[in-house]
Amino acid sequence: MWKQDTNLPYLNTLNANTLGENLGIEFTEIGTDFLIAKMPVDHRTVQPYRLLHGGASVALAETLGSVASTLCIEDLGKKMAVGVEINANHLRPATKGFVYGKVMPIRVGKAMHVWNIEITDEKGKLVCVSRLTVAVVDKP
């Protein structure tokens, strides 16, 4: 389903000088219709009670979905992906280690993409579910 050739080293260069880099997000797997990235649960990503911050989960989800959309665009010289709506349900706390986000398509159209992102802890327990809507727009 990907329109762009890619590999993990390239995906991880996209995080340079971004929120993703600051949060320690790292892409770990590319499948035929999914991406997986991990994010540490540490001082950068927790709230005052030392639980994973919901905003960090949303940042992981949006990073995954936006990159997935970018990989689905045929002509990156003319088009780009921009998030237009995201929601998240925080289901259980994470307090240490890493969380893992997996993005899969719900619908990938010409002008709009909708993604499902599931975030799990190191034991595979679901921490957060998110849905991201992305518009494919002309580059300015």
C-alpha cells in the first residue's frame, strides 16, 4: 500500500529536530500495511504523577499516522499530509519502559486518510486507542 520506498533508518531521520525526537520516538517495524514505533515512558513523556502523559500518547499516534499518510502519497513534490482531527481513549496507565504504537489504515483515499493507532505497553496490554484523520493537500 505504500507509494514511497522506505526503510527504518530513513523513517527515523524524519524525527530529527521535531517533537518526535524530543519524546524519543523511534520507528521499529514496517509492514505491508502498518508501521510500529516505540516511545519511552520517562521524564520526557510522563505527567506529574509519573504516568504516561495523554498528550505524549497523542503525539506518538499523530506521528505514526502522519508518516503513514506520507508514505501513501504518490507525488511528495506536489502533495503533503496534514492532520485534521485526532481523538484518543486512554485505557490504562503506563509507568515505565516503553510503549509501542501500531498504525493501520481504516481508509486511504485520494484526499483523506483515516488511521487507527493502538498503543500498548511492554506486556502487550492496550494503553490507548486513537483515530487520526489526515488530509492530503497541495504543498504551498
